[in-house]
Amino acid sequence: MKLKKFASISGIVLLAAISAAAQAPKEPGTITALEVQTPKNGMVQQYEAGRKAKAAWHKQQNDPQVLWVLEILTGENTGSYIVGRSDQHWADFDKPPIPDQADMDEYNKVVGQYVEKMHASYWEFLPKVSNPGKDMGDKYTSVTTFQIRYGKGDDFRSAIARMHDAAEKTNWGFHYRWERLANGGPGGTYVLLVDHANWASFDDDPAIKPLRDILREAFGEQESMSVVERLNGSIEKTYSEIVEFRPDLSYIPGK
């Protein structure tokens, strides 16, 4: 699998790359606001109908921002949904295009009664160590979460930076996106996303070299091993999931 090629040296994780179109000429932000929503038992159909109604409401409000929805297919949160907005600046949350109270009122009206629990968080995209592909559109995303050992954050960040340097130096044809948890969970949490067009694309692609080979090609055996050792020594644990993009539940301006 492609994911194994990237994660083979230490079980590296990838997190979902989701891009929303910027409405203003300013540079897109790096903050993603997420909510993991778990429907009540037996109310998935009502929840999804509510999400469709919520998307229609955003269209009526001429909301200029994408509101995307993903369904979690594997792991302990299987059956939950991820709802979020990407490409935000922190200041954007002070003046949202739709007032927070109006948005919450509509949520409570058409969705909230079908939700058992919800977990909100904010993530920071790390463009200097990412190689994203095209904008949102692939059906699935493999998501791997890294929990970093206390005091080893610098080692982890330097390792993934050198991995990215190697990818650029060798023109590695693999697309990935790193994000860091900014608020809403344990410190030292990173995720790595890789998009997939279909299930078949999870299999190994012989045209894409394993990361260890890329490191050797870029820096030689000694530095390659140094990167691997820093990476291995900095990771406490990893956790993997697969999520599916649900365009039928999402709001995309102009569609």
C-alpha cells in the first residue's frame, strides 16, 4: 500500500488533506476547525437528512466558505462524521460570514437532536513539510495520528522536515499533508493524510519508491539512519483511520 511505503520506517501516519476555496484575495489560512459528530443509535438516516438540510441552508445564506463532511469508516470512531472548515486564519473566527448564533440555531434545529456526542478541535496545516495533491475531490483519505513523546517534539519535527527535503530533492511523486493539533486534545499530536481515489489505490504503487530509499538517495546511508532514529525515538504511539468524503452532505459554494 502507498501508506506503507511512507510509513514503513516507523509506522508514520498521514492526515486528511482537505482544501476550501478562499473567498478573499488574501493568502489562505492554515487553521482547520473540526467537529467529530456521533449520531445517536438508530438515527443515522435522520442525522444525514439533517446535514443535507444544513447544507441547503448554507446555500440559501450564500455562504462563501466550504463546509465539508467526512464519514469515519475504520477505528474506534467508526460511524461518526467529521464536519469542518479549512484554510482559516485565527482572526476569521472573529468575523465569520454567517453569525455563530444563527449557525448554531440552525444546527440545533435540523441536526443537533440526532447527535449523541461531539468533539471540537483546531488543527494547523504545516505547508513547509507537506506535499499536497489536488484540492478536495478524492473519495477516501488515510489518516494516521502520531502522539509524540514528551520533550521529543524537536526531534520529530526535524525528522519530518528532512523527510520532506528528501522528497523534494528526489522529486518523489507521493502526495501527503501534515497537520498539528493546535487545541482540543493532547499536546504533541500530529496527523498525516493521504488521499485515495478508490480502494484499489491503497495497494502498493511500484512506481513510488519507499521513503527509506528516498532518504538514502537524497542524503546517503548515514544521514538516512539518523533521520530514522530521530523519528523512531520521538514517537510514543500511532493510530490509523480511513475516512470517506461525503459530498452529498457537504456544502460547496457554487454547487
